[in-house]
Amino acid sequence: MSFSAIIVAAGTGSRAGGPKQWRPLGGRPVLRWSAEALLSAGASELVVVVAPGSESLAEEALAGLAGWSAVAGAATRAASVQAGLAALGAGAEARVLIHDAARPFLEAATIERVLAALETHEAALPVLPVADSLRRGADGVMGEPVSRDGLWLAQTPQGFRLGAIRAAYAAWPDESPPTDDVEVARAAGRTVAMVPGDPRLMKLTWPEDFAMAEALLPRRTRVGQGFDAHRWGPGSSVWLCGVEIAHDQTLIGHSDADAGLHALTDAILGAMGDGDIGDHFPPSDPQWKGASSDRFLSHAVERLRARGGRLVNVDVTLICERPKVKPHRQAMRERLAALLSLPLDAVSVKATTTEAMGFTGRGEGLAAQAIATVDLPA
């Protein structure tokens, strides 16, 4: 089912607080969601229309994808669409889909319905019925009701024959910008078929729309575990779970030897399948000599967020005879909660001994184990 496609991604996103197409959603730029959907559905050519000077942003957002090219848009959406249409190399009878980058949750079924409608119609539009009651109003005061009969919510991608939509745009008066592409086609006398849209194909318009979109993403829960141990040596304090505790010894290590943070860092990395702390911060590298271990933990959390993941809860167990952990446990929980941006009830710190058995029981060292639960986009 060969077709051409255009993604309009030249907007400034003023109502959303900035360009929406480059913002991350589920660990991927918003633009990439639609590009992957169209290319996977069989688009033979994909033109992405971006604001002048934003070509490098498109290259970064779509890195690794083949079959697309970028062109510079213009001040209006209509002019940007025409730039995209001019860049397509297909023939006049080729089917073309025009899609807004701000609608990331494009499914193959919607694409197929629009393309199928073009077999018998000159243009096609995915729509949703209006479910809510409608009212007119002004200055915060409700006016008369508006009947929902015959009203539909328009979505994209909107489908056309390439030659027909080019001609329709050429005939459109410049002084009156169209709301969308099917309006241009209909003004040129083309019949527009309506096909079922998708409620998930929401348009990201306001800042709060991103939180709703994140909530719509299918997610999977992962659990990772970490373990670390360090031997005791001469010193006057020890770092545990980001808190410095006065003690007659210290833990020996390349960094600050915070076994609690090391174990927790490994737990988060393990939940992602992203190696271990030694892969990211090799002990052979002198730049990490004496480093604060909260840098390692923050790095793991940043990598999790870059993949669209979020931390659910953490549980750390410190294994030692001394020092006594209980007097410092609340401070440790509060420090971890701050480092991880978690509520306090999602952070657990516990301590136990080995009843004088093993290296911790003999006072030779301290051990820590941690479990982290994360949510990742499916």
C-alpha cells in the first residue's frame, strides 16, 4: 500500500510553552512517533516540514530512520504544507497523507482507513463524534446550547491525491488561511470522505496535554537489584545513603565508597538493562577518585528519564555491625527522596547485622543491597 506522506512540524508551539515536536514523550521526541508510524506503514517518501534553521533538530530527532527528508516551512501552516507538497517526487495520482507532528499516537489502523477511502473518494478525513454537550458563551457567561447533530472532531492524517491537493492549494486565496487541508480540498470542489478516527490521536496543544499523553503510554514495570561492599579503614566518618556519619573508621573505595548509593545506582541501571556502575564510572578512571556517589545515582536517574522511564520506589538494606544506622535512617530517606525526586513513602532504608558472622560480622567491612522498581514505556 504505497503512499507519500508529509509531517508538518514547523510550528512554534506558543500555547504549549515552546516547540512541541522536539519535546520528549515516552523517551522519544514527539516528531519521531509519527515518523516511525508512517514509515512502518509503508510510506515510500516522507517529507518533514520544519521551521527554517531547524533541520539539525529534525536530524537529531529522527536519527537512525531512513526514507525521510526535511524541508523548510513558512510563516503559516498552509504555506508549510505547500512546501512539503512541492518536495514530493511522486506522480499526480499518488496518494499523500498530511499529518500534524503534534498528534504523536498515530496507529497503522488509522492510516489504513484513510488510504482505503482514497480508493473511492478524492480526499479523506479521520473524525470523532462530538460526545460532550456544546454551549456558546462569552466573558465567562454561558449562552445558548449548540446541537451536536452533524458535528465531528477533525483529526490528521488527511489524505488526498497529490495532483488534486496541489491544484487546490494553488487556487486557495492567500488572504484567508485555511484551518486544515480538507477545507482547501472541499473549496476546490473535492468530495471528502470521513473515516473513523482514534480517540488516542489527541493533539498536544497545552502544557498539561503532555502529562495526559504520558499517562496514555503503555508501560511495563521492571525491578532491578544492586549489591556493594567496602572494607573498613582509618578515618573519622563514613558516607551512607548520601549522609555523612561520624565514625571511628571510614569505608575504603575509589570514590567516597558510599555502599548504599552504589547498590542503589546498580539497582536502577539493572532495571533498565543498562550495565552497572563500573561500566559508567570505571574505577580505573582518575576523575572519579573521591567523587561524591550522588553523582553516580543522579546519572542513573537521568538515563532512566531519557528513556521515558520513572522511578516508582527504592528499598536499601545496609548490612553492618557498626555504625548504628537507626539514628540516621530518617536523614538517609530524606536525602534519597531529594536525590530521586520521590515522595518519602517511596523510599525505604533498613539495616541488619549478620549476627557476628562473615566479614561484616567480624567488622572487616560493610555491605549494602538495594531494589529499585521502575516504569518504562512498553
